[in-house]
Amino acid sequence: RYFLVGSNHAETKYRVLKIDRTEPKDLVIIDDRHVYTQQEVRELLGRLDLGNRTKMGQKGSSGLFRAVSAFGVVGFVRFLEGYYIVLITKRRKMADIGGHAIYKIEDTNMIYIPNDSVRITHPDEARYLRIFQNVDLSSNFYFSYSYDLSHSLQYNLTVLRMPLEMFKSETTQTRQESFDIFEDEGLITQGGSGVFGICSEPYMKYVWNGELLDIIKNTVHRDWLLYIIHGFCGQSKLLIYGRPVYVTLIARRSSKFAGTRFLKRGANCEGDVANEVETEQILCDASVMSFTAGSYSSYVQVRGSVPLYWSQDISTMMPKPPITLDQADPFAHVAALHFDQMLQRFGSPIIILNLVKEREKRKHERILSEELVAAVTYLNQFLPPEHTIIYIPWDMAKYTKSKLCNVLDRLNVIAESVVKKTGFFVNRPDSYCSILRPDEKWNELGGCVISTGRLQTGVLRTNCVDCLDRTNTAQFMVGKCALAYQLYSLGLIDKPNLQFDTDAVRLFEELYEDHGDTLSLQYGGSQLVHRVKTYRKIAPWTQHSKDIMQTLSRYYSNAFSDADRQDSINLFLGVFHPTEGKPHLWELPTDFYLHHKNTMRLLPTRRSYTYWWTPEVIKHLPLPYDEVICAANLKKLIVKKFHKYEEEIDIHNEFFRPYELSSFDDTFCLAMTSSARDFMPKTFGIDPSPFTVRKPDETGKSVLGNKSNREEAVLQRKTAASAPPPPSEEAVSSSSEDDSGTDREEEGSVSQRSTPVKMTDTGDSAKVTENVVQPMKEVYGINLSDGLSEEDLSIYLRFVQLGQSQHKQDKSSQQFCSRCPDGVIKLTPISAFSQDNIYEVQPPQVDRKSTEIFQAHIQASQGIMQPLGKEDTSMYREYIRNRYL
């Protein structure tokens, strides 16, 4: 059998799974249901090792050996033979949100579970395995041990932080029925020492390994379940006069009706649309890490195919195959299901920004516009007027060709109106300065204002035909507008407005381009063809040749490789289950019947054509039903009890790991883009503010310069399309086997921490050096190759003397002082300490006022603010009056 040994970060608690290898086709997993200490797990593995040696008569060899080390279990999968276990063997840290690390999967390992002695071979097993492994798990799959990536930050900071008393009565009944035998495992209950936490079920629409974990979900402890998302995750640092602000972009790709460009269009019978991606931009003040005391803000928007039954026939080998409507849907049934899902997750208003062409010589994209207008008009007549779906048609291609119109200016107007309607999430109330100096735009902001901050209600849904190039530019403009409001809400800028050609917007634009390239590669097979600079009409002439190459790459991918990728996705997501005696995956003429379940069986109930929404959803609008405290939602939440001194709830220990020996490679494994290092000009005397408009030749990264190196680096770093593996960590869990004769020590089966390896890209380092190196005279004001003046030399000797005065005065140093020139001042060590040297220090007495100030500072870091006195308030009012009035 296999023994799967898992530990927490601190390696103080362990759990053990036993996997039986004698079953040829069934998966038998036994959860130990006990939490081990490090010493206990060593003893357990030692006993297993010893027992297997004597049983098999292997006196001189080990009965237990480590099969593989891993960072987590992706899941279990079976084709036509036995089960495989999929393990994460390499990971790389991509972002950090409130002390919670987000990792990208770098490498995985599939291990066949049944023993060779019981294995029943099948001729098609190897082909299914090859198709399954075509889904490259090392390309843009992300996970986190402690942060729920399938939900938005608003959900995680509101629903999961509600007062415990609100659902105490409901949970007392359900906890007895649920699988909660581990809840109080190893918990010492002493008076008020228990701490309660809330965890929720993930939003399965954005989870990609839900089917792989489904078989063990009800038999093992939930700490073993590691849910992964697919899409994009990037984080950059905005430095505002030394104050670090993290800008994080997370894109979650839907696992429902997932696939490639021409093979997945429109929607299926359940209202899930193709290429549906939820993009969330998170802004946080990185100087305070905690969710409790820190400042966090987020804004969510969605892209997705037009929610109709439509497709394109790719058998004609045309660059733009004709669009055909597959089914007549006069009552907008599929659109109703789709918008009902959106109302439940995001609330109202739902705003549709439709970017497809309105005027064409030959009717092509306009077919979709006409049908979508009809569907929205039909659905709106039954909704309450204050919650109707807002439809904004805008032919972006027509405006791009026009020389009189600026595309981004028009998009900016749309973005302002959208953000004002939906609002955004922030976890703290409006600052006092915004009350003193009210801004007109701020007062018109929508959303929901609560005592602890603001909530986003409603969402923008952007679409073109492919939801790639035009959609990404429109989402960037809306995100840029929302970013200005987010910065203003955290008190970082004085007006909610950001201009182009500033370090902040360039950093944000690069993040969005990486995001667009990654999503475009996943769905279309190539990077973006048209970028933000294309629509600003400042792209260099070399960009046109790159656009042609990307178009050809996309066409080749769609024509030749998309069908294989679609088969892999169908197998990975469990849309197709291989079954003995039924047609194989590669024998199916189409996968239409797999994704449209109403073609295989009659649906149990049919929705009303007029009351097309879920009744509970409409009652709580504009708030999203998923975030409302009600009985149905409380069943999705689980209360977990901790001891107040446990490592899991100690954020400082969890993040900084003071208990383990760390290395520079481990500490600095997250090399994020920084506005000060990568965008701010390197010349002396320039305003360091990231909100200052700069000329193209002033910036750290030239806008019009040679971008090929940077784009190659971005492709290496973000999309992992065809590049060597980036810096990663080697894995750390353990697995063991009872029937091997390999000679290992007992401790070999216990989880050990390995040192991550940091690799550097020589091309990037050379490029950075080339940007940074400038004439010494220009940077420092002096040329060090010239000889030093007497005055400079005397200053240096004083500095040397000052350093020696910090140590005990011995005879040799006194002799040195006597030889000093007359111009050098002889320094005597004087300080507030009665005894002060490198060997001992006697601390001074701290007065009461200083102690009170220090205690107030500590309380402020925990979110406990001291009330302002009359003197402080009057001083602040005087400052505002003198500064602004």
C-alpha cells in the first residue's frame, strides 16, 4: 500500500492516508482520523518500516521508501484500468494577499496506484493517459492552502467574517450529521481559549479539479482537498513615496462549457457560456499585512461569449467562418439561465458591454447583436425596473478605423458610468479627508455602503465575438477607472482620476497585457493581436508584423491543434468518462451531446418563460444572493474551532516562519514588477511619484522602444508557452510503500524541507544593467576616478574615528588617536546608555508617556484606534484649512 503523509507549514501536525494497492479498479482510501506530532509520525513510519522488513524477510534493507515528495494532491483519475493519483511536485509563489500565498503549479507527477501483480491491462489505456496529460497543469493553474481562490475578495472578507452568533443555531444541528470527527482533534479547551473560524465550500464553477477530488471528498478530511483554478494571477508593486501598494490581478476561467476558440461558442443548455472568465483586481496597502487591520479593495468584471445557441463551421478552412444560429430561442431560455446565475453571484445591475460590429457589408457579427438585443429586451420586461439588465452596444472596430474619434476616450466615458453604477469593494469606511474635501464623482458612486466599508453590487459583462482583443482593451479601461477610485478610497490620491503615461498606469497596463496574452493563449492559441497601444495609435511600426504573426499562429492553432486540446479538456474535467463497451473519446464525431445534457435526457423541470429568475435571488437584489445571510447559504459554511495558540491562526508565524531556517532564495522567490525599479526614470532629480505624467523618453521602460525582449520575458514568466521552467521549489510531502527492498534510513519517510533554487535569466539581467548604468558624474555629482581633496579626506577620517568610538577604547586605538591629524576631532563616546558597547548594553529607563505612545502604536496595528483628542482635531483642522481652503 501507499502511505500519504501530509503536514502543516510548521511541520508540527501530521495526517496520514492509507491507499490500498490490491484493488485493480476500485479506489480504497483510509483516513487515519488522527493528528500526529512529528515524533509520533516518525515512530509510526519506523514501526511500519520494521514490520514490513520482518514480514518479507528483508533484514538488511528497508521495508519502506519514499516514492515521491509533493506539495499537494490534485486528485484521482481512472480511465479503463485502475486509478492514478496526480501530485504537485513543484510550485512557484506568484502573489500574496493578506499573508496568504498563491502558488502556480510548475510540475506534476501521475502515479499508478494498483500493484503490478493485480493490474489488468487495456490496450487503449496509454492513449487516454496521453490525452489526459495534454492538459498542461504547469501552465497557469493556481492554488492556495489558506485563501479561497474560487471566491472574490468581497465574499471572503464579508461572508467569512460574519459574527458567529448569526448561525450558531443552524450549525449545531448540521454539525452532528456532517463529517466533523476531526473538528476537536487535539484541541485543548480551557475556558475562553477556543477560537472559532468559518470556512466555506468553493464555488465549483471556477474549480478545475472538482471532478478529480469528487471520489474522496466525503471520505477524507477537508485539509487534504486542494482546489485549483485556471486562468491568470499576477502581482505588481506600486511604490508611492516609499509606501508599498500591491496591485493583484486574478482571472478565474470557468470549468463549465470550457474549450477552445471555434469549438466552443455561445452557451450550453444550462446557461454556461464559452470563454467565461471572471477578472478581479485587488489593491492592498502592503505595509499592513493582516486582513483585520489592513486596507483592501477589489473590483470584479466578467467576459464571456454571447449567451445564445450559435457556432461557426470550421470545416471550410476560412479565417472567419460564417456565424450560424443553431437553435431558435424566442423566449431567451438559455440567456435567462445565464443572467440568473449572474444575478445570484454578483447582484444587480448586470451591465452588458457589447463590442461586436453593428454595420457590415455582409451580415456576420451583426447576427449576434440583433439576437442579443432581442433576448435582453424580452427578459427586461419581466424584471423590476430598478434591476433591469443594462445593455450598451458600441462598435469598437468602427471607431478604431475613424480618424476623428479617440477610442479610449469614448471607452473612458463608458467606464466611468459603469463603475458609478456598480461601485467597488473596500473593507474600511470612507476616510475623514474625503468627508472634508468631497469629490463630485465620489458622491455619485453606486454600490452598497455599509458600516465597515463599501460593497460592489452588480457587474460589467464585456463581450466581442472571441472575447479576446477588443474585450481585453475595454476591460483594461474599466479597470483603470476602478483603480483610480480604489486608490482614492485608500487615501493614496487626492482625486479619483488616473492619466495615461504615468508609472502607475503603465504598470497596470503591463499587468493587463500579460493577463490578456495568457487568456488568449488558452482559448485562441496565440497572444493578443491588438493591444492597448494599438488602440491608442502609438504602437511602433514593427508591431504590425508581430500582429500578422500572431494572427497566423492563431489560425494554425485553430485549424490543427484545437481538436486535440478540446478532447484533453473534456477528459480532464470529467465531461467524458471512458467506459468499457462504449465508443472512445476519439471515435465521437462531436462533443455536442456531452456539453448539452438536455440532448441525452429530459430535464426534470422547465422554467417559466416570464418568471425566469430564481425567486430567492430577486428578493435580495441589489445584493448578490450568494453573500446574503440565509439558511441556504449557512449550510455551505463550516465552523471550525482552534486553540488560540495554534499556528494556523497566528498570521505572523504563518507568514514569516520564525521557526525555520530560511534562505535568500526562499525569501525573495516572488520577484514582482515594481513601479520604482521598472518604470520610474533613473535620472537624478525626477519626481518619484507614480502619478506624474512622463514623456516616453523619460521612463524606465520606453513606450515606443524595442519591446521584443520584454514581450519574450513576459511570455516566459506568465504564459509558460514554450519557455524553460522558471524558478521553482522542490516538493515536500511524503509517500511510502510496503513492498520494496530499497535501502533507506527510517527518517527518509518523514517530510523534510528542501531549499528552493533561484535561477536568473541572463538576458533580463543584461537588459536591466543596460537601462540602469549611467555616467557617474550625472548620477552622483562627482567622478570617483579623480583624486580626493584634503577636505574630503578629513571628513572621511572623522567618519573612521566615529566608527572606532563605538567600541571599547583600548591602548592600540588610543595610540591611533594620538597619531590623528590636528584637523580631525577626537570623539568621545556619549549616549543615553550608561554602558554601551559591542559587548553589553544597559537599557535606559522609559518614561510613562513613551510607553503609552508605544502601546497605542501596537493597538493601531491590531485595528484598535485611539480616539482623537481636542488638541489633535483642532491641529488637523488647522492643517486642512491652511493647505486646501
